[in-house]
Amino acid sequence: MSAVPSRSSKGRARDRPTPFAQGSLDALCGIYAIANAIAHLCPKLDRDDARALFARLVGKLRAIRRKALNTLWRGLNFAHMRKLLRHALRWIARRHDLRLGVQRIRHRIRREPRLSSLWGELRRKLDDGTVAIIGIGGLEAHWSVAIRTGRTWLKLIDSDGLTALKRSACAVVPCARRYVLDPAEILFIRRLKSKT
């Protein structure tokens, strides 16, 4: 009687494919970036509030995008993000009486992008009361939230698990081997002083 050959570990790995994680097949990172930015600036936002905000933003997709379902696999462009962010800011103001303002990167930096000037602007602006929603291109097409910048790194709150970007891995012009940070696709969100 001959022995039955054992299956290799490679054969077993194919029998049990790695499942796709939630979010690995959709392109809703823009909505998550808005929710994460607001949650960072409003610590009292709980899970129920975050779900309500998420539902509201998903519900607004039809109003801002003709083929709203395309968002699921194609994602959101900068104009879509600005419109959804306006809805989110009105929602948080009504729900938690928190006023948030939005500002773009200075025109000069958008017009003549250089990594050094963009990095300096991020270092100057980001603090406890300000975050930036950033569009990432190049190695990845993604929306994320920057909360702090050092000389060589950018700290993120990210729906895809990115925790930081090294400056040496970033560029401001199209490049397939780096993370491209386009200054024209960055929005600062900051807490405003309440009216008294």
C-alpha cells in the first residue's frame, strides 16, 4: 500500500483564500475621511453619531453625483468632497453646536506646487484644532486625514490603516512610485470659536 502524499502548505493556502475585508472593494474612503476628520475635532461624537453622519453623507450622494452608485467603486473627486463636507459641517453644527471652518491651501502653493512649501504649510496649519483632508494619488488613490506633521513624516487617521507617510515617499507631481499629495486636493478643517 502506498502512502497518500501530503498536501503542501501552498495547496492549503489556496483552499482557504484570504477574505476581502470591509472596504477593500469599495471606494468610500472620502466619506470615511470626512467622518474621521469630524470625529477627531469633536471627541464627543460617539459611534451612533458617526453612523448617523455616515448615513447622511451616503444619502447625499445622489444629490451631488449623477450616478451615485458609481461612488462605490470609483470614489469621489475633490468637488464631491467639498459638497459632502458642507453637508457634514451643517450636520455637526446642528447636532453638537460645533462650528467648523474649511480652508484651502494658499493659492501660491496650489499654483506652483513644491513638496517643501506644502510640507511647511501642513506643519504651520495642523494642530489640535485643525486637521486636513488630503487626496493621495500615485501609489494609491485615496482620501485620508492628516492630523500632525513633523520634518520627515505626516501623521494620519485613516480608514485603510495608513498611520503615517514619510516625506521621502511623497511627491507633489504625478509619480507612480510615490504618494502624490496634490495641494489642490487638500482641505483644512478647523474648530471655530463659538459666538458668545
